[in-house]
Amino acid sequence: MPGQIPQPFIDDLLERLDIVDIIDSRVKLKRTGKNYSACCPFHEEKTPSFTVSPDKQFYYCFGCGASGNAVGFVMDYDKMAFPEAVESLAKLAGVDVPKERHASPQQAEREKKRKLIYRLLDQASNYYQQQLRKHKARREAAEYLRQRGLTGHIAKSFELGFAPPGWNNLIDHLRQENPELKDSIESLSLEAGLLVEHAETKRRYDRFRHRIVFPIKDVRGRTIGFGGRVLGNDKPKYLNSPETPVFHKGKELYGLHRAKQNGKQTRLVVVEGYMDVVALAQFGIDNAIATLGTACGEDHLNLAFKHTSEIVFCFDGDAAGRQAAKRALENCLPTMTDGRQVKFLFLPNGEDPDTIVRSLGAESFTNMVENAVPLEDYLFDAAGEDLNVNSMEGRARLSKAVVPMLNRLPTGVYRELMFDNLAKRTGLSRDTLSELINIAAPDNQPSLSTTHADSITHAELPTSLEAAQEFITEANTAYFPPNDTTNHEEHSHFSAQNLDTHGAHTRHHHLTSCKQTPEKRLCTLLLQHSELVSVTTEFDLAELNESSNPDTVRFLELLELLKQRPHYSLSKILGYWRAAKGAEDTEQLASLIASDLLANANKTLTYDVEGEYRACFAQLIERYTKQKRQKALEKLKVSTLTGLTREEKQQLLNEVLKGRLN
């Protein structure tokens, strides 16, 4: 009938959610072996007979016979009709409910493929575990784990495995396990991130080779990817699965499933990597989790807060650790609803959770976690790091730095208390702080993770046109040294490193040149490395969104497509593009790949794809910012004849300087 909810959507929705979380939020569950139990909410009883299976995502009451999945439970418990129950669960999962007469063949095919990918990943995990016990080269892997102080029990608990040396070990095993998939096993394994395809020869081979393997599980305990630590001298030292239809590193937390198995956690400790999680668990600290090669973002935090009310970030005490802490702080702010708490623990230089817990013991480490710095204290300390807050000027600058950050907090008691705290520290009234909120321009405000040059406040801005021109000249000279004759506006460059956290060049060591504009270069990189979409979140797209340049528009459209469909291969991208944009536009997109610039680069040098992407992005934004700044500068020159107010002139001046201050 019209408006029917497609079955593939319901299947996907149930995969996104955990029935244990759904029921536990309504009926308090208690872990009993592999399952959970409670007194049945559908009939009177004194002895629990209501059982929930996380493996089967199913509930059953041995007393009254009530049973079903998450949708059925919500219907019965919340007294909802089927569509309302699905809507409720979809809202919890953050997705919209589609309505159509029948599920399309494409949807059915996607659902079938997802199930096969889960199956292959589970088989791969079992294979790696077997190799750690049986392979002739297992001694090297076992010795490494012993050197790291891990016991056989903890290795088994985390299902650690061993990917032996060789190119086709895993794929040969998967062929034997799945004879019915002989025509599609390679393409499915490639899409699952288990294989790699050589750009030139199209040869496919095992992604993980000669590595200790850490299975990555979602909150339901399904294997969705792997992390691998190399045993030899190959690079990279740590390797994670790429983005796949079931694995999105920006939304998953290593160790969360295991922490969740131990019941509702009062606190979760975010550490740097999976080895830290495993080491802490060996000492009985089962509430550690880790991101997977990315900064801890809002999606990570919202996921973690579903299972706890307190998060403690554990960072190294060096400059890199403090910079990472500032980024984590900024990402935390929008998630800080009432009842949540975030703290920051900084370890001594040269130490990490693994070394600390081995040298001091679990009790001392736990005490350090309990005494970590609360977010409210760290925010003000970090913002006032280089300020004399005892002076009037220092307090003014502190307020201008902190107000836009506090303005990102959700409405609630916590937000109000933070503004009260700022008022006490600065001596400003709440009315004055409210005025600062109203006049603050968010895109002109510095963040805690910017450099000192980027954190200049309005009090430091030049007060005249001549001073502004001098300031801009000085800033540009610092950015592009006089002896650097590279045309930064017209061409992109390979840059394997030397990028700061915002993508700006800190040194100018270029490996080779590529005769593509930055817009085209970014398209080329995205077409071959869709996982780079996650890097884009670090940049402000405001300047690019205003562009009418067809190459820039094409890049933004490609970026949006891959945000929505991160698992799309090149062929799928081009197929979608032809249907949506036509043959001519598709040919232009395909021509970017025809030159195969990345493959040529890989022949002759060690190539950092992400570094190149960041460099191109920074360069493109720099170009548009400079263009906008120049327009504002020209307008400012004429403004003396047009009767603009001082405030309007200052606004123009700020726009002129914006390119170097953001």
C-alpha cells in the first residue's frame, strides 16, 4: 500500500541499534552469562523469566511467551503502532524513515551485500585467530605480544589474531569457505576492506600481511573491520580497515562493545590506540575505548554518551597531546547536555596508559583518572594559557576567546553555570556577556587548537587602512617566504608531510609537481580515495560554497555524494554521475583519472595521499580567502567616500584580515 516502510530500511535500522540498549532504557536488565534478564514487563512475576539475547537481537519471556525484536518490544511496551515504533527507533538512530510502495531491487541488493560482508569479516577474524595458534610463523607474533606484557587470556578475550606473511593467504581461505561465491568473493572482500587492488595491474591481494590483527567490533559485537600492527619494518606501523559499507571510523570506538558487556559504565576512558585498551583491560580496567586513527568527534562522543555519563580523555603530556586535547575539547562542547561530564588527564612526557599502568598499577592509574581535570577548568585554563588574567586587558581577551566557545554549549543548566563561571573570572556581568554573544561572529573567532598567530583578538587588529595593508604584507611574507617562487595559486603539489593541523605548509619541501588546479586535484584524490571525506571536516567550506567556478562546484558535489555513499567505488561514482549529470560531465570527471597521476607518483616515491589532500584543500581555501580579502580591501579603500560608519569600516577591515586570522 502507499506509504509502506521498505523492509530493507527496517533491516538496516535494526542493524544500527542494539536491542539491549533499547530494552535496558525501559526495563533494567542484568547480565546473566551471554544474555540479559529481568522480570517480564508484560506480566506479573517475582522471579526473572524475561531474557534478551544480544547475539540474536531477540527477547523472549519463558513465563508469558512474549517475544520479538526491538520494533516489537517498542510497540508492546510503549503502546505504539508499527509505523510509530519505527519512527521512534529511526529518530534514536538519527535516520529518516523513507516511504514507498515496494523496496527497490537496488535496496534489496545492498542489504544482501551487507550481510555477506559481515559474514566475510567474521570468517576473516576466525582465520586470523587460528593463524596465531597454528601458523608456522606464529612464534614471532606470540613473542611480540609477550614483550608487550599481554597474556594468552587477554589475547583470546580481545580475539587477537595474526595475518601471516604472504599475498593471498586470506583470500584463498575465504574461497574455500565460500565456494558458492566464487564469482564475487574477490569483489566482496575488496569492498569489505580485506583486499587491496593495485591501481595499475588491478591485481588483488590481502590488505593485512605480517601483522598482529585487532578485530574492530560495533556495539552489537559484530566484526566490522580490523587494525593491524606490523611485525617487521614495513610501513605504516599501524593500519586500519578503510571505509566500507559497514565500517565508518568516524563513528566507531574500539573497545566499546567489550566495555558494554561489563554492564552500564559510570565512566569511559578515551585512550590513543587499541594496544592501550588491551593493556588496561589486562589490569582489570575494562572501561577504556579508543578512536580509530581520527580525532574524537561529535559522533564518537554521542555514541560513548549512550553508554555512560562521564568521559575522561587520556593524553600524552607533550605538545601534540595538548593540541589533541584542545581539539577534543572543542568537539565536546555541542554534546555537553545536562548530566554529562568530561575530564582531561595528561600523562607525564614519554608515558602512555600502557607504561603507566604497568609501572604504577591499576589502582594508581584509576586514582589519576578520578582526579582528572574537569572540562570547565580545562577550558578556562587553556583559553587563558598565554594571558595575564589578573589584568583588565587579559580578562577582556579571555572573555572574547571563551564566549563563542560557551555559545556552542546546548541550552541547559550546565551552559548557564559555565557563563556564571566566566562572569566570576572576568568580572563582567551576564548582560555584558550576552551582548558579546550577539555581536560575536563565529567564523571570525579563534579556536583553542589554532596557532598563536591565528588567535589574535580584535584588540590587536590594526586601526587604519595603512596598518592593515602592512599587516597583510607581513602575514603573507611569513606564509610564503620571499625565496619560494612556487605559484601557489595555480598548481597543487605533492607534500608527504610538513602540514600542521589546519593544512598550512610549515615548510616547503615539494616532492614533485602536478599540473592540475587544486579543484581538479581534490576531485582526483577523492575519486581514488573516498576515505579522504573524513579529512574535509577539518576545513571550513564557507568560502568554497560561494564559488561559481565549475571545478569547485564539481568537487563540492562529489564531496557531498561520498559523504552520503562512502562505500561507492569509482565505477559506482561514475555510474551515479552519468545518471545525475549526463555523459559530458561524467567524461570530464573520468578524464581526471585517465592521467593516473597518483599511480605515476607511486612508482617513484613514497606518497602521502592524505598529506596531498590537506595541502590542496589549504591552498584552495587560501586562494578564495585572498580573493575575498582583496575585494574587501578594495571596498575599504573606496569606503571613505561613501559615508560608512566606523563600525561598518571595522567590519570590512575584519574581513580583510579574516584570511590570515582563521
